[in-house]
Amino acid sequence: MLLKSSPARQNTSPAPVPPARDTTEAAPAPGWSRRTAVLVLGCVALAAYTGLRMPGRWAVTLQAVSLQDGFHRRFLVGTVLRPFAAPAGYPYELFVAVSFVVLGVLVAVLVRLAVVTRKPVQRLLIMAFLLLPTGGYLFHEIGYFDQIVYLGLFGAVWLLYRGRVAAASLVTASTVLVHEIALLTVLPLFLLAALRELPPRRALAAVAPTVGVGLVVLAVPAAGPGAPTHFERVLIGTGFPLRSDALDLFGRTQTDSYQYFDPWDIFVFLWPLAVLIAVGMLVFARIGRRPARLTGVSVAAAVAPILLAAGGWDRERWAFLLIANCCVALWFWLDDHGTHEITPAQVGVVLAVLLVASHVPLTYFDGFQPRALTGPALGDFWHDIATGGFFDTPRR
């Protein structure tokens, strides 16, 4: 399983690693797996209906920036795509295809995890994430780098649990080159995963390259002199659906950005959700068995995205990432218990945290709204699909 660890190895330190997972259970019957797959795919369909759209101009503009064009942050995706995009005149369709592939792979990972897990609570965790407003928001975020960095996290954890620590560390470090947001989202989760499998020194060594890359990325200018202006002219000449304000980000200092938002206002919006997550996870840990060190790291990894309040104005996006980090940390915790070791009280804590978190408004970008599950809304959605209006290039 992608996020399920391998049995404890003899050469690992027993101190930071919880007791062995429950490995005596029989694999789920094929029929039950098929029924589970249908149920989970139904949750995916509802989430996709709620929030799916074509990738916005902001997202695809950021996907186009590359190291060759003088950008020193968020350049990895554009650098990989540039040999294909530049000769073809930066076609919007290329970035649409990449965005849908990334989203499709990410959703496939979630579906597979839900289907193959032997623990019903883990399955319910993924289904709840899809059915709550977070599911629609996941599809609404198509094209955003968040999806790539979390996909990188899942790949790194998969490598880590197969003993390929160096490769896992390299993958995690590369996520910072996709977006520096990885330092406050996937890096804490990767540290948590490493501490579950490795002695503390090896775990810290595994995350050190990511920290180093992050410090370099934050220390150098976001773009070379005149790079955003020059690249804007290039994209305008190709007819690319450009968002100039996305490129403007690379010419601002953090102090300049504070003219557009107040980080304190973002923090005030986010702190009740962060407190809810922290308290819920501590109650969950107190009910069950959990080493104190892993409890502290788990809570810190879950609430780390609140620090994004100091870096940007997308408060609903930060709230979504808070819930996402909480769900991944909870998955790890549930993975440390056998199927029959999860108490009803712990299940109640998980459900309570998720249900209360659903009251946090996840307002969509660019004037979009979640689609209602009503007859008129279904009719409008089908009309947009049938007439091709759904596939039009977004206005923003």
C-alpha cells in the first residue's frame, strides 16, 4: 500500500516506531473490494461534479515559467514542459492535459488506498475527505502546484517504505522546486513518515536536502532582472491565456506583498481550524497508544500550513491544506493500529473533527461556486458539457 509502512526491520531503532502493525488479518474478499471501489468512485464522481473546472489562467501561467526564462522559484514544471511548449507556441491545451493527468493520478492514488486498506476507518477517512467540501475543492484546484507537491509526497513515502531513503529524499527536495509551499505542507509530513520508519538521526538526514534546497530557493531572487516582463511579452505573442498578475509575483518582495493582504487577518481566519485539528489529534492520541515524540510531530505536521498565513492571501486554500495535512497525519496514526485496536471513541474524534471542519467556508477562485446537487444545477452542468461551454478557456 502506498502509505502503509512495511513491517519493522531488525536494524531499526524500536524507540520511535510504534509496535508492529496488525499483519495477521486476511486480505479483503474480491467482491468486497469491488463494492468498495464502486462506492469510492461514487464519492469521486460527486466531488468532481461539485468542483471540477478547466484549469484557470493563473494556474497555467505559473505552469509555464521555467528556469531557462530566468525564474528561480516554482520553475520545475515549466522547465520540464518547455521543450514541448515553446516550439508549439505555449498551447493552452498542453497545460490542460498536464493538469488533468496530475489530478487523475492523485485521485487514482486516493481510490487505490481506500480500496486496498483493510481498515474501515482509513477508508472512511478518504471518503469523508471526498464528500466534504474538501473533495470539491480538490477538483476545483486543478492545475495548482499543490496537487503536484502532494503527489510527490506520496511517491516519496512509497519509496521510503521500500527502503529507498535517498530516492525518497530526492523526490521530496524536488517538490520545493515545484512550489516553496512544500516546506510547510509536505515536508513536515515526510518528516513524520521518516520518524515512523527510521532512527531520529536518519530521519533528520532524510529531510535535510529538502531544507537545504528550500533555504536556497528562498534566499535567491524569485526571478532574474526583467525576466517576468520579457516572458510576458513572449506569452502575449503566442496568444497564451496569460494572467499578468501571476508573473508579477516574481517581481515582488514579501514586504511588497503585504500591501495586498494582512497576514494577521489570514491568521485570525485560520486559527480556529488549527486549534480544532490540534485538540482533536491530541484527544485521539490520548485515547489510543502513541509515542509522545510522534504525537508532537504529528500535531505539528497537521497544523504547519497555518504558517502560510504569513506568505499569501489565499486563506481558503490554506484552510484546505490544513485539512489535507490533518487527514494524511491521521492516516499514519490509523496505520499504526490494528483493525480491532481502533476504539469507537477514536472514530468519533475523527468524524467530529472532519464534520466541524466542514463549517470552514472554502470559497472558490475566479468567481466559481460549488455546484449544488439539485435538478436545475445538474441540468446546467449537463448543458455546459453538451454544448462545450465547460471546455472553454476560462476568462480568469
